[in-house]
Amino acid sequence: MEGGRNLLKDLFGRKNKKRSSTPHKDIKADVPEGLMMKCEGCQKIYYRKELENNINVCPECDHHHQLTSWDRINSLFDDCTFEEWDKDLESGNPLEFPEYVEKLEGDRSKTGLNEAVVTGKGKIRSIETAFAVMDSRFRMGSMGSVVGEKITRAIERARVEGIPFIIFTASGGARMQEGVLSLMQMAKTSAAIKRFSEAGGLMISVMTHPTTGGVTASFASLGDYNFAEPRALIGFAGRRIIEQTTREKLPDNFQTAEFLLEHGQLDRIIHRHEMKDILAKVLKLHEKGGEST
């Protein structure tokens, strides 16, 4: 028990360690398209490959740029252990929304994904876990019927197999082109999490930039552990709408991960460089026959 208490203390310490790295020297902007990228935080220009090798974290200002779903998977899972689930599920156009099919096809071509979430299972530090990671490149990570279905199936499969479930969220909210079929995914995924929890399952939610709308109001906030990356935007309604409704000026850091941690909605903010180690510690803590027993 003493080991478990010490591990919990380590997990929920409020200090985030900063990884030091030597920033690349300033580079002129007139370079071939795609070779360089500008940091959204400090505006320094880097070789794109340099940031990719640092898991898309700026070595100068520590800004966490968005990761693709597969870059996220490759950064977390032990080599050759990830098995993808429900890869072939694709959205239709049930409401016959104009140009929706063409936009879906464009995103499939651009991203190589069939939808805005990748699900499956793999091993993190040799501990098997089910997994879902949203990808904001596909329809801004919006939650349509297939996104909700894939997440629900992953939760149900984790329950049947008796393994933990981890989800990384990145979303603009419900997908308007699917109307109520999109909104009902909030209830469907939440019900699946309830069944999973009642069966003794462990769910870890990691909110990344941005996590908004119906995703925030459903599965993203229902983890046994709710984590986030630094400075991630997390919220339901937009800032302007809230200010107009309440007729109050909101704090500058409103709806940031740091604001939510201060107000008790998050358990911890985790630097991307520490993510695999922290997730492995939590999984180990809850593993049958692990340190907590």
C-alpha cells in the first residue's frame, strides 16, 4: 500500500517538468512549402522534421502542436503491438446534406483515414489497453455517427476483454451534417462508459487541443482519470457566446487546461514527453496483482 500511495503522490504532483532542448536557429521563411513550419506559440521557424522528432513540441517555448492519430499511437505504444479495430467503417449521408460526401472523400484522401477517430488495442510498457485517438484533420475531429460507433465498440470490447480503455480527444464538437444522429452519440458513448465502469473497467481520458462541444460534454469528461496536455482549449460553448449570455468578461485563461485544473475539472496536466510514462504508471497501479494490491 505504501508503494501505491507514493505512486499516487507522484502522479498528482502539480509541477510539470520541462524538457530542455536546443532550439534551431532562426531560418528564413522563403523555403519550399512543407519543409519548414512556424511555431504557433513563439513564431520561430523550424524544420518540420525537427519538430516531428520532438513529438511536435516546440523546443523553444514548449508549445504542443497537434499530433496526427498515428503519430500519437507510435509515440505511446510498444513497437508492433497496436492492432486497429473497425478500420473500414465510413460515414454515409443520411440527411443528404449538400457536398457532405465530397468533403468526406476529400478528408479521406488528405489524411489516409476513413473517419476522425482511430481505435484498437496495444501495449504500453507491456500492459495491454484498448485505445481511441481522435484526429482533428478529419472534419475538425467532429463527432458523427461513425465516430460515436467506433468509440462505443472500443469501450464495449474493452469491457468484454477486461482491459483498460484510454481515449485522446481532439474535436470541434458534434457534426452538424448528421444532425440528431450526431447528437445521440453523446448518450450512446456515455451509456457504454457507464456499463464499462460498472464492470470494473478503468478509463483514462486525455484532452488535447481543442476538445470542445458535445465531445467535452460526454465521453471526454467521464474518465476515472481526466488528464490534458498543456494549454489545451477545453470547453462546451464558445467564449463569445458565454460572455454574451452571462454579460460578464471571462478570464484570459478561461477554457484552458490550466484553468480547468485550477477549478477541479482535471486531475493533472501532462507534458507530451511524459505521457507514456504517466499512463504506464496509472495502468500499473490498477493492474490486477499490481503495486496497489
